[in-house]
Amino acid sequence: MKTFYQILANTVLANVTNMTVWFAMIFFIYLETKSVTATSIVSGIYLVMTASLGIWFGSLVDHNKKKTVMILSGVISLIIYIIGFVLYISTPAETWKEPTSVTLWILNVLLLVGVIAGNLRSIAVPTLVTILIPEEERAKANGLTGTAFGIAFLICSAISGLLVGAGGMFYVLILGIVMMILSILHLWFLVIPEKEIVHLEHQPKVDLRGTFAVVAAIPGLMALILFSTINNFLGGTFMGLMDAYGLSLVSVETWGLLFAVISCGFIVGGLFISKYGLGKNPLVAMFAANIIIWIISAVFTIQPSIILLSVGMFIYISVVPFIEAAEQTILQKVVPQERQGRVFGFAQSVEQSASPLTTFLIGPIAETFFIPFMTTGAGVGLIGSWFGTGPARGIALVFVVTGIIGLILTIVAMNTKYYKLLSDRYMKDVPETLPEGELA
């Protein structure tokens, strides 16, 4: 456990670095260009790259020492942040105000690559839980992982808006470079008791067919991944529009500090799991969490109130760790250890593949339909008297509709046969490796 705590501490350091760059970049782009479409496109690019690289990242995790992979992740991010810093300070300030600027998009994509390199770590850490933590304690360990994410989220939420307000991306990138160096040095001298690389030698480096066969051989696992994919399809709405909506209510500095308070929800949820676990069946916890999340999503923008938004987001964020920990705990038990990196990577790729479509489209859709609908369109007469009118209320309406759709889909998923199949699989003893016949 001492080694696991050290890994979590290092993960906090690395996540603070990458998340601060990511948050700050979104704030910076919106404040400079005033374009909702630009911020949604950046989020869409992030999700496309995440979905495209997940399977390859999983293969790297399975075929190399986990420590080596995490150091590689940090080194890539560090090099890119240094290059991004040089580009930023050598470019005239007026360049960043034009949403069609080639230099702006070069910087965006460059920094996105640095942030996404951190996803190598997000795949490696759950596999280390399998290696370092006994099965009966893994749900609690996954809760601690969620707590670590929450701490990082709190810190980066508190500082990203302040840093952007004080100096654009200048202080953000300086901080990113320094903290990534510290993370790499700490990890370099950390001893992780991983005695061998657990994988089958005859497998290809990127074995999509074999990984898909493992997923398909486990009853209900593909349905779980597809359910998470649908959730992410809807979740892309929040990624593309939440900052624009929040910044319509308060200043960037206030929004950043508010996120710091709200992000304590990750810590609250993670600590609860680390103490009490997820119960006998993590699937029950996962579906209950989804019901809560979608109800909240349907009501937390029902009025233009920063208090209502903040309370709703706090509850939402407190519940998210239950969904993440439940999926990780299930995969850690039902997937053979030699395949876990690739299955986690496969799940990441599939689950994130839907969000880019939503994120790319939601900005233009909001600007061409929902915002006009609640500004000068029929929505003003239909619901404007109690819902409110204007561009921000158009964005709010998107969130309400998304929450209702998500709740309906969750109830439908709970009543399918796949829920019972995966639940039964989890509740029985699962062999360390699947029989060859199950991989056919």
C-alpha cells in the first residue's frame, strides 16, 4: 500500500499539470475569441485523439513495465509544453484573438498532444491496482484513485482561471514545465514491485482482434462498454458547453475558484468508496449513480442561478467516482491480467469515440438552433416566461434535454438481459486467464 500511495501522489502531480493546461486552454480560447464553436472544436479534437490512441496506449501498457510507460508519458508532455511555451512567447498577442488563426490552432493541437500523453498513465494505474492490491480491496483502491483525481481537479480548478487571468498561457506553461519535471524525477526513483511483464509472447503488439475476442467472450462486458459510450455521447454536450455557460454567469477568476470548490465532490465520492467500497455488486452502484447524474443534469440549469448550477454540479461530480470505480473494479476482476491494459485502452477508445461527434456538433447546434430558439425564436413565448431568455438560456436548454435523454436510456439499459449476464459473471469466481475456447 505504501507504494500505491506513492503512485497516487505522483498521479496527483502529473494530473494537476495536464489538467491545468487543458482547463486553461479552454478558458484562454473562449476569452480571446469569444467563440463557443471554437471551444467545442478544441474539446472535440481532444476526444478524437483520445479515442484514436486508447488501444495503442493499452498495448504499450501491456508490453512494457508500467513505471516505464508512466515516465514516457511525462517526458512526452514535458517536451511538448516546452515547445508550446516557446511558440506562445514568440507570437504577437493579437494572433490569439482570431478563431481562424493557424498559429492558434497549431498551439491548441500541440498542447492537446501533451495533455493526451497523460492518458498512458490513466490506463497504467488501474492495471497497477490489479498487481498491487488484493481483489477484495480493489474497489476501495479505485475509490482512492478517484480521490487523487479529485485533489488534482480541485487544485487545477483553483489555479487555471487565476493563471489565465494573470497572464494568458504564460504562467500556465511555466507551471506545467516545472511540475512535470518534478513528477518525472519522483517517479524515476520510485520502486514499483512489478516482477515481470505479464503478457503472452505470441501476441502482436497491437492485438485488436484478440482484445475484442476477450471482451466479446465475457457476457455483458461489451454492453457495459457500449452503455458508457452512450453516456459519453451525451456527456460531450457538457464538455463542449459548460465553460461557456459558466462564464456567462461569472468571471473567469470566479469560475475557476468555483470549480475548485465543486471539485471537492470528486474527493468526497472517492473517499466514501475508499472507506465503504461499492457494495457486493458494483453494477448496482453504477446504475444508481447514472440515475442521479441524469436527474441532476435535467434540473441544474433550469434557472439562471450560479447557486443552483454549483449545487447540482457538486452532486454530479460526487457521483462520478462511483461510475468510474465500478467499471474499473469489474474489469479488474473479469479480464485476465495480461490483457487488462489493452482492454482498458479498448474501453477508453470505444467509450470516447462518441463524445467527439457531440462535442464537435453541439457548439454549432447551440449557436444555430438552441440559442436563437431562446433569444428570438419560439422558445421565448413557449417557456421564456419561467425558463428565461437569451443565449445562456439556450445553452441551459441543451443541458435539460440531455439529462432527460440520459435518464431514459439508463432505465432502459437496467432492464436488459446484458445487465444480468455481466452481474452473474462478476459474482462468480473468474479464472486468471480465459480458456482458449473463449477466445475463438
